[in-house]
Amino acid sequence: MTYITLTPDNQLLVTKSSAIYRGDNMNTSITFLIPIQIDNVNMETATVFLSSIRADGEPDMVILNRSSEKYGENHYRYVLPVTCKLSRYPGRVCMWLQICDGDPCHPIVAKSGEC
């Protein structure tokens, strides 16, 4: 299992790493830990998008699913959808988060650093 934490300065930090192989279920392989509150964005109502560039150079974007259980008192757990194909090709994957909340006409958007 790999854990990626969003730090208070909006950087993604791999806090626990394990090998991921082609064909692995990404839903059970990678967990994102995101604070309950990020600046003025309430994560209870926000949507979290994972943007990535796979090893073959193809960009991809998926909506992360929030787990029903929290991680401690200060973080939510987010996982990739079951259909996500990050491991289709061997090699490194560059990823970052975009978090959207608020009125659809004037959304609040926060962006993380890359990992």
C-alpha cells in the first residue's frame, strides 16, 4: 500500500511506498490523505481531481473517491476509482491534485504540488 499525504503547504508527500505492478488494482494500492480543511476549502463538499502523466507520456484525470472512514481526526482518505489505469505502462508517473469547491459559476480551486 502506498500513502500520499497533502501537506499544509499543498505539497504531495509519499509517506509510505510500496511497489505497484501492472494489473494491480489502484483502488487498493494508493491512498491519498487530505486534511479536512485546506485554507478556505471545506473538503466535506469539495471534489478532488487527480491529474497525472503516465510513463508513456499520456495525460489522465480522474475524480478521487472519499472513503467513509477518516484517517485520524484531521484527514480524509481518498482512493482512485477501480477503473483507473495508472499502471498500464511500466515507469514513473507524475501526479498532482486539483480541488474544486463552491458555486459552479465562481468555484474555488486549489492545486497541489507534484509527486
